[in-house]
Amino acid sequence: MIGLGSMLRKELLEQWRTRRMLVVAVVFTALGIGSPLLARYTPELVKALAGDQFQIAVPPPTAADAVGQFLKNLGQAGVLTAILLAMGSVAVEKERGTAALLLTKPISRGAFLLAKLLAIATTLLVGLLLAAIAGYAYTAILFEALPPLGWGAMAGLLLLGLIGYASLTFLGSTLARSSLAAAAIGIGAMVVLLILSALPSIGPFTPGGLDALGAAMAVGKDPGALIGPVLVNLAGVAAVFGIAWLVFRRQEL
Amino acid sequence: MTLPPNEAAILCRALTKRYGAVTALETLDLEVPTGSVFGFLGPNGAGKTTTIRLLASLAQATSGEASLAGVAVGGGEPNRRGLVGYLDQDPRFHNWMTPRELLDLVGRLHRMSERDRRARSDEVLETVGLTGASRRPIGTLSGGMRQRLGIAQAILNRPPILLLDEPVSSLDPEGRVDLLAVIRALGGSSTVLFSTHILTDVERVCDRVAILDHGRLVTTGPMTELLERYARPVYRVEPEDGQADALGRLVAALRDAPFVTHVEETTGGLRVAVSDAADAGHRLLAMVAAHGVPLLVFERQRPTLEDVFLQLVGRRAHEPEAAA
């Protein structure tokens, strides 16, 4: 991969200088803090809103609810973030002509693409790391201290799912000449994966299926078969990247 | 890296590029000798940019082959070996970067040491006159400054081959002269392929030229040879003031004269291209006298590349093609 290090340095600098990394870090951290808070105070909010006229039985919240809330919030915002980060990554460079500038230098097209995907993954990693630390701390304060390794594994599985969505949008960005078309491909892939996640035989192997495994691990339960879904998702990211490379290596700029 | 002299730095054999039904480049055979500053001429749509993009591995040839310093172009290998400096006709950069950061990135990609990157960046920034703007975001630079930056990034690693597509099109006259001098100075150490439709620029800096039209090579060779071979003798006729009517009649008569190949009305006079200088000198002067045009200037001019171009392509380089 000729030029990967230099290109990755440029991509990470771009994530920082265009404030993408900062925005993702702030939003994810806020969601990491907010998720246990929402889980803890939702019953009281519901009671307050219902008033005296209705009696709603709400079970006392637990740490598992905080985990569920965390996965729901970070999952939804994370997918959206992954699509936003990836949609313009290649398409905009092709559209503006900056890809042509770089690719006449000693850099392979594979390195050009890989640096971009790694930079997106790094931004998601930084955001999720901060969110996980904040979420873990607030869950410990408001509920109980959960096993840190399980919590970390949950965040790792969530990250893998988000990278999956990012890679699909990234493929769209490689195929298309505009970021909007790339976003449409990413959203389309997300809808398909959501439908597939509802199927019992396929669901556990989708990014959504990883969330369920993560939820079990975070509260110290046995998630069951873990290696298979993880490997399938990793292979999926690699395969999608491979297709993007095959398309891009012969693409005219 | 330096290339062996007396060998073609750029070689195209039957290079063809089609976009659907449109043929942008038709079986181009071209040899650019090592160390030359090679002017690549043609009107808009002649195939100049297509050729340069093929050589820079930004597009794929439909058929034929090309090589840079003996390395086949197809898979982008010349780029990976750092053989090529490339400047797009409308250079675009990452607006969040500064010129210095861009040059640092380019230097890193060329595996230059930090010391070399810094020293060479200072040098090229000074060469293109961007030292004062080197820490400004590129997004705040003018079009001309971006074009200068484009030259700077192209020459940073002293590549043996430079592909410059309309490199001075956005510059003011002063900047144009400065950068043409830079390009001329690169000859010898680098082989420069320089596309443009501004023929005076080519005359200033190039030792060899190729003329393209409709995707086909019309001619190629050393500049002096082309001028001798193709440029017809040209006379400048400048009348005294207030001779518009007589001059109009003279122009009409000249356009019908068999020894006149082209008449161009210029500010203050005429440029008349003729087929035979010895004969035409007398006949032309006789016609001017017969139409009662009092003269300020009557002189035979040195033929220019513009005359060669006109002779071969049938219109001036900047003129759009007449509708069929």
C-alpha cells in the first residue's frame, strides 16, 4: 500500500481540522451521558406526565435499561453519523478534482481508499470511546458498576456495526459522483440490513444483531455465539472495501 | 531521477480515447525528447487535456499505448515511481490546508525527508511567488495563486517529466511572464509537456511543438523547422489615419487575389499572408498603390506560430470552430 501512512495522516488531520472529529466526539459523549440519565428518570417522567388521573405501572429501572438506552441512542445517531462521514469521502474528492491531484503522486488507489475508511473508523472510534467512558461512569453512578470488559465489548461490537454502515456508504461514495447519491446508497443499505436483522437465521449476523450480543455482554450475561457474527461483519467490511477498490482502481478521475 | 538523453521521455503509439460515440483522441503517435519543453497546441476540444489525462493515468486509453521514461502508463506506475509532476488546467486543492501543508503532504508522498521537504517547500514557494501566502488557508487564495501553487506542487520533487495543462491560463500578464520563465528554466533538467491554446506562450518557452485538431495530430517537430516549413510569408500593411474606405476596398480586392492566402484586419492595419514572398512583395505593393492607400508601414514580418497554426488548422487557436 504505497503512500498509506502519509495519506492516513492527511485524512486524520482533515477529520480534525474540518471539526468532524470534534462534533462526533461531543455528540457521542452527550449521548453517552444522556442514555443512563434517560433510563434512570424515564419512569419518573412518565409518572409526572400522566398526572393523578392515570395509574401507570412502570418497573423500577435497572442497569440493563441504561445499556438498552445507550445502544438505542448511539446506534441510531451512530448510523446517521457513519453515513454522513462516509457519503462525501470519495465522491467529493472526485467531484472537486482533489483525488486527481493526489493520485498523480506516489500513492496507490488502494492506499487512497483505505486511508479514508480508516480515518472514518478512527473518528467513530474516538466518539464511541468517549461515549462508552461517559456512559459507563453514569451507569455506575445512577445504577451499579457493570463489568468493564463486558461494557467495552459492547462498545466494540457497536463500533463494528457502525463501521459496517460506514463501509457500505463508502462503497456508494466510490461508485457515485455525488455525496447525495452515496448517502442514498448508504440509507438503502441500512434499510435492507434492518429488514434482514428481523430474520431469525440472518439477523444475528447483521450489524443490528451485534447490538443484541453487546447488550448481553454489557450486563455480564453469556451472549452465546459471538465469533461467527463478529467474523461475518469483519468479512463484510473487508468485502465491501474490496469491491470499492475494484471499482476505483479503473475509475477515470 | 534523470532520464537518458536522446531518448523519448514521452512516447505515444496509436493512442486513442473514445467517450461513447465521441472520439476525443485518434491514434496519436507522439515522441517528446528528453529535456525538451514541448508545446502541445490545439484549439479547445482538440484532445490536449485528454492526452495529458491519459499520460497522468487519470483516464484509460481505449486503445494504443503510452509510456513515460520507458514505463508503461496504463496502471499508474509512472506516478507511483514519482516520475510525473502534474498540473490540471483548473487545479483544485483541499481548502482547509495551507500551501505549506499541501507541499508537506506531497513531499511525504514522495518520501522526502523532513529537512528536504522544508527546504524544497521554501524554494518552490519562492519560485512561484507564494512565500507570503504560505500559511493562509488555500480556500482564501485567488485563482492565479492556486495556479502558482499547482506549479509548486508539481515541481516539488524535481520530477523528470512535467505534464502541465494550461499552466498559466489564470494568471495576470506579469505572473504569466514569471511562470513562463520558470517553465523555460525547467527545460533540460525536466521534460515539460505544456498544453495551451495561447501560441505566444509557446513561442516564448518551447523548443518543440505538436499541433492537435479534432483529436488528431496535425504536425509535430522543432519550432524553427515548423516555422520554415509551414509559415507563409506575412506582410504588415499600416495605412495613414482616416483611410477606412480605401482600406475596405483593398481588403476586398486582396481576398480575391490568387497570391494572397489570408488577410487579417488588425488594430491600425492589415496582416496579409501570401504564397510567394518574392512575387507577392511587388504585387501587393502595387495593389496598395492602385487602391490609393497612403502608407505608414509596409514590412515583411517574421512568421509566427500563429501563422503555422492558421495554415494547418484553418483558424486561429482561440477562435471557436465555425458552425457546419
